[in-house]
Amino acid sequence: MNSKDSSKGPDSTTLMLGYLCIATEKEASLDRKVEILDRFGLSDTEIARICKSVPQSIRNARYSLSKHAAKKKKTR
């Protein structure tokens, strides 16, 4: 695969692996799925495709996660 192919969009293998990582998390919230998929460095659009959601929902979940992370740091 050359550099032109990788700049076009998400690699189907990466999307498939991301989907497999959350396949066992069917009952999990969107926040939890985003937390798992963030480890792969995927974009909002890629995570939205995997979670069958819209990019704005992913941004909202990331914001929610960052708010909760800030609260945890304050309590320690």
C-alpha cells in the first residue's frame, strides 16, 4: 500500500479490528466504546462508523470522558 492509499481514509482492516474490539461490549455505553477505541488513535468519523453513530455523538462522548477524568484527578 502506498502513501496515497493511506491518506484517502480509514483502512478497512483498522475499522474491522476496532469493531471486533467493541463487539463484546454490546451493552456498553457509547462513552465506554469511545474510551476503548481512542487507544487506537482513530478519528471521530472512524469511531462513528464503527459504533454506527454520528461524529458529533463521538465528540460529545470524548468531552464527557475528559470531564470525568478531570473530576477523578481532583479527588485524588
